Amino acid sequence: MTAKNNFYILLAVSLSSFLTPFMGSAVNVALPVMGKELAMHALTLSWVASSFLLAAAITLVPLGRIADIYGRQRIFLYGAMIFTVSSSFCIWAPNQSALIFSRVIQGIGGAMIFSTGMAMLISVYPPEKRGRILGINLAAVYTGLTIGPFLGGFLTQQLGWRYIFLFATLVGAIIILTTMRLAKEGHPEAGEEKFDFGGAVLYGFALFGVMYGFSRLPSWPAALLIGVGIFCLMIFIIRQLKTPFPLLNIHLFLDNRVFAFSNLAALINYCATFAVAFLLSLYLQHVKLLSPLEAGAILVAQPFILALFSPLAGRLSDRFEPQLIASAGMSLTVIGLGLLLFINPDISICYIVMSLVVLGFGFALFSSPNVNATMSSVGPKFYGVASATLATMRITGQMFSMGITMLVFSVILGSHQLSAADTTFLLKSIRIIFFTLAIICCGGIFASAARGRVHK
């Protein structure tokens, strides 16, 4: 690869890394307005976010394997096209069903981007530059998270929530044009190997059963779905250990301590933090009675700190053990979640901002070192699958975060549209969720610390 091609790869991947979190954070701010326009209750609203995550989680690892076999740049380009077209569908969605369906297609396109972008960067930059490059890429992620609440709130308030998807369509078009400028990719790392279609089907059923079933608890069909999902997962693991060309190399987890515990730490971290923006958006607009723009301006605090400190954390992980830096970040995240346990109708906005700053700094210290440790623990042949696996941990963690939220909402709020009368129950739900997420995050500290050394 030439330096020019490397620049275009970094630009395309960084733009896509900006766009997907931008969409998530912008949509979170717009959800209350969407709910009013499309007559959606709290549980249905959560599916606007969760449908994207579920579709992405199910397809990430299979698409990562396809990218290793057929070429990462090609799959990345197709993913950008699907994401862009589905974003344009969201603009014209006439009802909640059409919107959620379009988000599912968007999730598949997003999975094609997630499963290839990180692998493309790792494959063209040498090990001594990975922390810095990953830091730049993660800074793009957090810039998207930073701009998302504010711009999403502005667009929703001034023009309407559909303009968020118009913005995504325009950025997607730029990504497509940038990717098309790249020289044709060379021989794929696993071009001679075969794709395990049966394993992909089992994997999809396993994740769908567990994640969708979890979101439908506490009903008995949900428990049955989870059971079916776990059974499919067991069969999938057995199949992967026997097949000569596995979809997911289980030995990466069994024989590679750094890879296994880095992925576990990522799963826990995203499970503990993803629902924060969704919950605070509801709190600020339904309890504090702020406008979407005002709520977005407050929610900017966390991703702003993420974007500011992520490159520094990435550089530190090139010099010092990611194990130490990431574990310290996870500890700060627990503190930030603990601070949010005390929110009530009278708490000051400064307190909310302070809590978000602590969360943002903790997340910044965790993310870059954790990605650096994960990708540095495998060889080039597994970059695509490793990138997809890490992205799956992120998406699955986010889905479980929303699953916990939906479970608590279904028990306490039920299928009612949010109103002023529901404020007490909404606050009770939010506190229970934050307490649960803080406990989960405590386990992440130990998972991060147990990964072992990366620098020999």
C-alpha cells in the first residue's frame, strides 16, 4: 500500500467511525420527538436503537470472515453503500414499522463497516504506529458521539428528526467516494479458505435467541428463546472446533489470554455504558423538561472528553501495559455510574455534566488501550475476524445494555407512552438500571486486569 492509499483508508475508516456513533447518539436525543410523531411507547422507542444493534451483532462475525476471504475493501465499500441507502429509507419512513425495518438494514450495512474498518487500518500500519492510528480512529468515534447529541438536537428541534438521516446519507456518500479512490486490494489473507455457511446460520440463531429473548423478558417465550439460543451457541462452538475453516477460531479464546479477556472486558464495558445516553435523554426531556437541543448540549460532555483523551490513551498503550491503563479507565467508569444513582428532579445540571465527564474520561482510558491489546494479540490472517469479534462484543454489550433497560421498563413502566404522570416511575426505572450497570462494570475491572501483559 502507498502512503496515499493509507491516507484514504484512514480517512474512509475514520469517517465511518464518526458516522455510526453519530447516528446512535443523535437518534437517542430525537427519540422523544419520534415517539410523539409516530405514537410509540417507551418499549417501541427502545427498538429504534436496539433493532440496529441486533442486526449488526448477528451479522458481524460472518461478514468479518467473508471480508477475510473475499477482500476487506470490497466488503467495506458495499457496507457503506447499504448503510447510506438504508439511511435514505429512514428519511421517508411513514410509520414505526418502516423505521425499525430500515434500521435493521442499516445495522447490516454497519456490520460490514465495523467488521472491516479496524482490520484495514491494522493491516496497513506497522505495530509501532497502531496505538496512535487507533487513537485517531477512536477520536473520530468520539467526535461522532460528541457532535451527535448537539447536532441531532438542533436538527430535531429546528427541522425535524428525519434530517438526522439526511445528514447520515450525505456523509455516507462521501465515504463511498473516498473508498472508491483506493487502489484495488491485493490477495485476501484467507482467500484460499471456504466460508462456513452452516456455522453462520447457527451463530445467527444463537445470538438472535439470546439477545432478542433477553429483550422480551420476563415472559416464558423469552426464556424459551434464550434456551434455544444457548443450545445453538453450544452446537456452534462444537462445530467450530471440528471444521477445518471455522467461521470463528475458538482457539483464539482458548489459547490467547489477552484476546479472550480483552473481548470480555469490551463486552462488559459497553454493556455498562451504552444505555446512559438513552436514559439521560429521557430524563432531561421528560423530567427536566428541556428541549432536544438543550438535552443534546448537555449529553455532549461525555463524548467530548472521550474525543479529547482517546488519542493520548492510545499513545500511552504503545509505551505502557494496556492492562493497567484500561483497568484504571474501567474503575473510573464505575465511579461515574455510581454518581448517576442519585439523580432526581431537583439535581443540578452541573452534577449531571460532572458525572458525564467522569464517565467520558474512564471510557477514554479504557477503549484505545483495549483495542490495541486485542488487535496486537493476533496475526494478520485473523485481523478481519478479530476486528469483527471485538465489534461484536461492543454491539452485543450495547444490545444487552438496552435489553436491561427494556426489561426494567417493561416491569415498571409497561406499554405506556411517557408523560408527566410517569415521571416517578421513570426515575425509579433509571436508578435501578444505573445500579445494575454499575455492578456489571465492577466485573469488568477484573476482566481487564486479568488479560496479562502485551508488551514483552
